[in-house]
Amino acid sequence: MNNKTNKPEQKTTLNNDTTPRVTGIGGIFFSSKNPKETREWYGKNLGLAIDDYGSPFEFRNANRPDEINYLRWSPFEKGSDYFTPSKKEFMINYRVQNIEGLVKKLKENGVTILDKIETYDYGKFVHIMDPDGNKIELWEPIDSFLTKMGVKTTK
């Protein structure tokens, strides 16, 4: 409490942390015999906002509550090479900060980096392999670009 006004003190968190690390889940991708039918089923029965790629989930950033962030849920055609070289039928996308620093750290630790960092309007991406043979997608998002697109989201 603020002693002068008897009101709760407002604490603002300025997150200037640039430590290369995962900050959350950015996407859940999985194989499907019929991705279109699967998307439609989830939209009809579970209320997901569906687009051609699956469903964008909207949430608020814990450190900056006014900022909208996104997670992508997406079924892929069974047998898609998007998960290659993994033999698994799923892939997790992790939201990260300082992707360049993280890739440097991963290389130093002997982690298999599958490609180079690619940059798009909505963020930077790179793929790695974990010790169990799972392909992992790392994404340094630019959420403001997705917000400006004004797509329908699952909330």
C-alpha cells in the first residue's frame, strides 16, 4: 500500500532481459490423415477459430499485459516432410528471445542445428533436434505483425 494514498502500489515490470532462452510455447503441430477435416471438426465441435493453417490462439504477455501474443495449433498432412528428419508425428514450436544468441549457445553445447535462421515479417525461425530425435522449431515472434493482420483467433 502507498502510505500517502492508501491505494495499492502499482508495480511495473520492464522486461529488458535478453538472455537467450525459451519464453513459452509458440505452436503445436501434428500429423493428420485429413488436416482440413480435422481443422473443421475442431472448429465445429470445440469452437476453435479456424483458418487454412489451423487455429491461432491469442493470449496476453505476462510481463506486458497490453501485448497480445500468439500460439499456432496446426494439423499437417500425414507424411509431410515438415517434421523431417524426426520420425515423430508432432513438433513443438517454442517462443524464444534472442534467437541468434540461443543458436550460438546451442552450437557451443553440441546441439544439432538443422537450418539457418530464417526471417519473416512475423518473426525468426530455426529448427533443431533434441536428444530423443524430436525436431523442434524455435520462433522469435513479432506478435505486433500478427495483431495488425486482424485474423480471427481462439481466445
